[in-house]
Amino acid sequence: MRRILLLILLTFTLNAFGQNTYYQINSYTYVIKKSKYIVTNFNITNSSDYKILLWLDNSNGICNQDIKVKLHDYFFKRKGDFSLSNIISEYGSTIENVSTDIYCTFYKIIEPKKAFCITILSKQDNSKVHIKVIDELKRQIIIVSENELKNTGIRFYNFNNLIAMSFKEEQLILSSTDISLPKYTMQKK
């Protein structure tokens, strides 16, 4: 049993270091006029020498998909009239402004040795929902290294073309209601 646990721990550690991405979660609370709030920060640090690509995906079964399918579905699958890759390729020439929708057009390129933070805010009276939101966000965060992207065979015109429309800020702040939860977690028992 100890050997199995050691093997699982070693595999997890190797995967975490192999991605060169440090992922840390911390929370704190505060009060404003008798209302208590919980804030949780997802701090993602790129400790590699290459860029990484991050986005949020609320698709069911995303955990079981390989990275090539995840990339294709998010960037190349049509969402309405266009795919995100169509918008990216036209951005700056025929398309000037694109509203950031966290599940359709949001992505962030994190430069080497830089960090990005996703902050979730909710009222403390919804702490059970907040915990479900945190668990769901862990599942929805997709991180792909520049090397992994190249190995998929999926071709953007150039990885650098993604930078033009990448989320510019170093932090994304969301309320707990902004995160899509699976329907079964929303039901009351």
C-alpha cells in the first residue's frame, strides 16, 4: 500500500514539475457592514522558460479529453458564427474589440517567470456553494505549455499571434455565480 501511495505521489510530483507551473490556492475572509465575504485566489506561476496558455472550459467530460481535443474544442470549434481562432486571426485587422467571455473568448498567455491570479469572491453565507465553485474551477482551468501546443500538431498561425488577444491583466476577478456549476451540484437536498 505504501509503495502505491509513493508511486502516486511521485507521479503527481513529476507531472507538476514537468509542466513547470506552480499552482497555489489561498483564501481569506473579511466583513463589510455585517456581511462576511470569502475570497479565494488561484495563483498560477509559470516557472518555465516558455510561455503557457491558460483558459477556462466548462464542458462536461473535459477532464477525460486529451490536450489536442481540448485545444480544438476551445479554439477551433464554432461558437455561433465563428470559432475563437477565426476571431484571433482577424483581431486587429477587421475586428477591433472583443468582449471577454470567460467560457468563449477568455484565454491568458503567461510569460516565462510571470504569474496570473484568478480570484473568486462570494458571501460567506454561501460557503458550501463557494467550496463547490472552487472544486469546479480547479476542474475548469486548462494549462498548456508552448511545447505541448507544438506537440499536438494543431497549428495556430504562430503562437505569438495568440498574444494580441490574450487577456492583458494579471488578475481575473469573478464572483462565485460567474462559474458554471454542473446542474447536479445546484440541486438542494
